[in-house]
Amino acid sequence: MKRRNFITAATLAGLGIPLTSFLINNKQKNGKDIRGTFSTNNNRISIYTNAEVKPIRIFHITDTHLSLDDERGNLYQEFSKRMAGAYKSNAHFKTSEKYSAKESFENTLILAKEQDVDFLALTGDIFSFPSKAAVDWALQKLNETNIPFAYVAGNHDWHFEGMKGSSQELRETWTEKHLKPMYQGNHPLYSAYNFNGVRFLCIDNSTYEILPEQLEFFKMQTKSEIPIILLMHIPLYMPGRAMDFGCANPNWGEKSDNGFEIERRNKWRKGGHTKTTLDFYKEVFNAPNLLAVLAGHTHRPSIDIKNGIPQVVSSHNATGYYSDIQIDKMP
């Protein structure tokens, strides 16, 4: 069974792109190339490494926006009302047939099981708000697949709109109260999942920022020769991209925050990002063993390359979208 080969550890606690191949070699200090090449074709992506790994097929799932609820959510309806009404009917990314977010998530998992996918990478906004009913249902469906998975939160997963508190406070509160089972006993802000010679790192940047302990965790992982796939919700800054690529974006901050009123939350930080967030950005794109960054949030598929490292942003699973990613050893 796949879960028996699945090791978890918490340290310190259509795409519209033609078939294309890129060389992304980078040498470790000992001269060993970790990165090989990668190629893309619609929602399928192949990533090759020179490290000793076994083949892994991944479904990257993000931004499903489940809004299931029951009597346990009655106390919070004034904070969940807007997002509870969203994503009720969505045009499938391939067929344009109409599906609910619930149907899209379930159908994606059924397909993953039918096609014997090895790993599920969930990069946030699986939920439109922190509904206990939605968490229970999603976790049941994930466990029924018997496929190992890693989850990192998005900005909607823990946010009740209009509820008092900073982003950090609300994330901490609703992670503990409702989202905690999704982390399978691992630290919610930073964790590592090892599978077939590849390490999947989860870093929660759902507030757009990085904490010092997350930076230290990541720096420690880059000292290894184990190839890494980094999972986050908010895409890292890329020149020419919109503010959705907001983590370490030099224009991020109070003046550029146009969504705080409709989302009924505090404005982004005055003065922009912390030095820790900017340092994290540098560490990521200088990491010698990083194969790729997987993110969501924008609801639009894209691939950018910085320092030879691809950042793959998947479209929203509410439309049935998923990125079908194959990781393998270079021939």
C-alpha cells in the first residue's frame, strides 16, 4: 500500500503552453547536478532529476473552494455568507460542462485513484472558509483514495470574512480549531514529506509573508542533496506578473491592497514585506536541490522560470483543473 511507503516529518517542530523542454541543470558543491530538464504540454508536466529517485506521478490540486457546511457553521454565517455562495457552478476546464466545487474535487480524486497516481499536492484554498463540515468531508475523500497527500493552507482556508483579528491570529485560531486534521500530525506552517527519493516541502505563505522559523526550516532543507518540490499557496514574485504573485513582490503592501474591503480583512502591511520574506525569496531561487515550486491562488495556469527553477501555478480545481506532474530520473 502506498501509505506504508510514505514518510512524514516536521522539522523544527487547458494550460495553453505548447510542448516545451527546458534545461535546468544546477551543480551542488560536490559537482553533482540535481536538476535535469522539464517539459510541459497543456496540464501535464514532466520534471527530471539526476538524483536517485523512483518515478512519481503527482496530481497538483489547488483552489477547489469547497463551501460545504452544517449546523456547526451556524454561528459563523455572517462571516461565511459571501464565500458560501461562490463556486456553486463551474465550467469544466476541458469540457465546459457545469460542476459544483464538490463534484470537481471528488471527480479529481476518483481520476487520481483510477490512474494510480502516487501523490497528491494540495496547495491551499481547498476550502472557501474554515468550515468543519468541509474539512471532515475532504479528509474522508482523501483517505478513501489511499494516496499519500500533503496540504498547505491558502488565504481562504482559515479566513472568516469580517471576523476581528489579524491574518496571523485568524490563521492560528482556525488552523487549531478546524484545519488541524489536514496536516496529518505535522506542523501547519512548515513540514516535509519524503516519497520515492523526493522531499515535498510545505511552507504556509497564505498571509503573503514568511516567518523567521519558516526561513530557517527552508535553509536547512537546502543543505541536503535530496531533490525538493516546494508547495505554497501564494506564488512567488515574477517580473511582469500581477499582484497575485504577491509573496516577496516589491510592490506588495498597504498601497497596493485592493481586496481588503470585499474580503473584510485588515490591509496588507504598511511599508511592504519583511526582510525575512525577501530573504526567503533569495534562498528559494538559489536552492541547489530545488526542482520546482508548485502554487495556486491566481486561478490561472502559468509557468515561470527563475535561475533555472520553474514555478508552476495551477488553475482552480473548482473547474476540475489539476496539474498532472511526472517526476523521474534523467535517462
